[in-house]
Amino acid sequence: MKGHYRKKSKKALQVACLSTCLVTAWAAPNYACGPSGDPCAVPEPASSTLAAVGVAAAGVAAIFVHKKTLRKQ
Amino acid sequence: MVRLSVCLIARNEEQNLPRALKSIGGIADEVIVTDTGSTDATAHIAAQFGAQVHHFPWCDDFSAARNFTLDQARGQWVLWLDADEELLPGSDEELTRSLESDQVLAYNVIRQDLVRSDRLDLYAQMWQLRLFRLDPDLRFRGRCHPQFFPPVHETAKGKGLSVGTSTITLRHDGYVPAVLRSKLERGLRLLELELHDRPGQFYYLVEYGRTLLALENDERGWAVVAEAAEQLVPVLNHRTPFSSMIAPLLECLLQLPEDRFPPGITMNTLLDLSERWFPRAAPLLWIRAKREFDNGSFEEAEGVLRLLLEMGRAHSYDRSVSFNPAIIGDDALLNLGACLLRQGKMDEAERCFKGLLKSDTRGSEARSNLDAIGRLRRDFGVRRTRPKAKHG
């Protein structure tokens, strides 16, 4: 009975976490009155772009791997 | 020998000009200021700082004024500065090093775009092509947002030289809200003239559409954005984008109702292009995070927000287009906290919100969310997890 209660309470907490009123900030990503890109600016050199993309991708991958590990635990 | 000419054009810039000219004191062999019709003390101030002052009648064309200024310069190199910018201390050594290269035609330098004059720590960085050899083949075109024509890469290639990057850093406060609207209104008129002179230019179409939208002329803005998007249709399968301005176009399109898309473009196309062509464009990642959040995919939204925050710490985002730094800072952290709480990760969410309590932009929102967590803890008897004691 106690286990059943705890399970129910956990479910209720999950629902509460999903529905509780939170303040978020999803304003448009650019300035309210958007500044331009620089027409003279050029993309970074391919090598550094690839390296940076690699780092970024590794970052995302690491997050997901970390989460999986946590889930397994 | 005149090695470095610092050039700028100005009109009614008596407030900003002293800061700009002071910042380049001691590094320029000559300073050239072209006054395009000031009615204040701009020309007088420039002369006081030892600049050569020239006058050029304004003709609705920034490139014409810039090219006139270049014609007055005698240096081997030019550092182009705007009156609302300043060269940051610490750039001198890098500047000296850059001028010594005999392999480079022009350099991109870093510009910090402030959103508030009182917050020097709140900015996004952009590449700006500002240091270049004084060469008759490097001349500007475009009534606003001047660009080199022919493109600088083609000119460099033809001369057996390259276009480099440098850590020389400028600070710019021309996008703070107080001055932005009037700048946009002036820009709109010049964009219309430019597109009248040379119709169909992709860069200017995108800029025109965005400016209309920023000035809340939505109907016309969406129509122009859709017109620019038509130029994407033939290149959708290309491996690389033909212009960095595609990123802000995608940003606009992703916020457009799908029934307004031009034929051949769907929401999936736009999401695919964003990931394939601009994996580090912070505004596009932000829109993706929002979509995931709105769809209830909180784990995915969390991953993207963490990536944005990491990019913000390292300034490792795509620096070809400017954006609101809040999306790699406080706003991202607030939303990350929300994602974590939606997944039931109270402790982690709480840490995010506590980290914002001193924020002057999101402090009150963070406080409100912490109160919400406090209520949940009370209602469900959930205690904080104590940090594990460290052994050894």
C-alpha cells in the first residue's frame, strides 16, 4: 500500500512539474530591431569552422551520453 | 612613411567622436575624418584630435562617402572605424603584427555589439572586415551596409593574397535601443534606393525584409522575405551556403506561417538547412530550442540550450551575423531551468534559477520560478538533494 502511494505521489509530482506555472523568455533571437550581418565579413576558415563544429557536436553528444549514463544509474 | 591610416565618416557625432578618436591615439600615422554634413561640433572635435577633416556632401550613399575618404588616405593600410565604435585596449600588439604580414590583403577583426551602454560585459561578437591594404581595387559599393565590390576574396585571390582574421577588437554601441529605430528608418530608405539601383541583390533583399519587419511593416516585410527565399530554391542541395545572409533569412522564415513559404520550401527544408549550413548560428539554435520546448521535447531543448550557453562562455558561435546576447546568456539559463524542472530535475533547475538571482534582466523571473519550486517541494515533501561529501 505504501509503495502504491509513493508511486502515485511520484506520478503526481511529475504532472505538477510539467504543469506548474513558470516564467520563460523566448523573445526573438535578434535585437528588437534587427541589426544586419556584415556584408564584408566572411565565414571563418574551413578548418576552424570544422573544428568548432566538431567541438559543438561533441558537446551535444556528451550531453546525451551523460544523460544515458544517468538514466542507467 | 605613412603605414596606417585610420578612416571614418561622421555626421553630427560630437557625442561619440572623442571616444573613437581617443581609442586610436598613438596607433595611427594619420586619421582621416570625412564630415558628411554635420550641424554640430563634429568637424571641430576631429581637428582638435589632429585628424585631417574633409567634407563630402551627403548623397544617400555610404559607399560614395567611404570611397571619397579612401581617396584622401596615404597609408599602406587602412583601419576603418565607425564613429560609434572604439578600439579596445590590448589591440595594439595584434595590430602591429597584422600590418607586418605580406601575405594578407585584408583582415576581419572582432566587433563587440553592445545592447546596453551601461553593460560592457553584455555583447555578441561579430567579424567585421575593417583592416585592409589601401589598394585601388578595394572600393565599396552599396548605399547602405557598404561592401567591397568585387568581393574581397576574389580580389585577394587575383593578387595571390589571402583574407585573414585577427583578434583586434572594436566595441560598438550603435545598436542600443535608443538609437536603433532612427537608424533603421534611415536604412530602410537607403535599402529601397539600393534595390532600385540594382534589383534582386540577395543581401539587400534580406536586409530590406528584416528592416521592414523590425519596423512592424509585417505584410510588406513577409513578402520581401518570401521573395529573397525564392533565391534559395535552386541551391537547396548545395553543400555550402552561398551567403552568410542565408542564416538571418532562415531565422525570419522559421517564424513565418508555413502557408506563406514560397513553392519548394517547407518547414522541414528550413530546419534541415539550418542544421546543415549553420550548425553554430545562435539565433537558429535558439529557434530550434523553442520549437522543442513548445513541443514538450524538454530533453532535446535542454541539449540545445546547454550548447548555446557553452557557446556564450567561449564565444564559439558563428560570428557572421549579430544577435541578442541574452540567447547565449541569461535568457538561455532561465529557459534551461524551465526545461529541467519540466523533466522533474528540481535540484538542477534550482541551481539555474539561483544563478540568475543577481541578474538585472532575469532576476525577478528567476525568483518567481524559485518560488514555484518551493511550492512544489512543500506540496510533495521533496527535499533538496545534499551534495555528496568529497572523500580523500
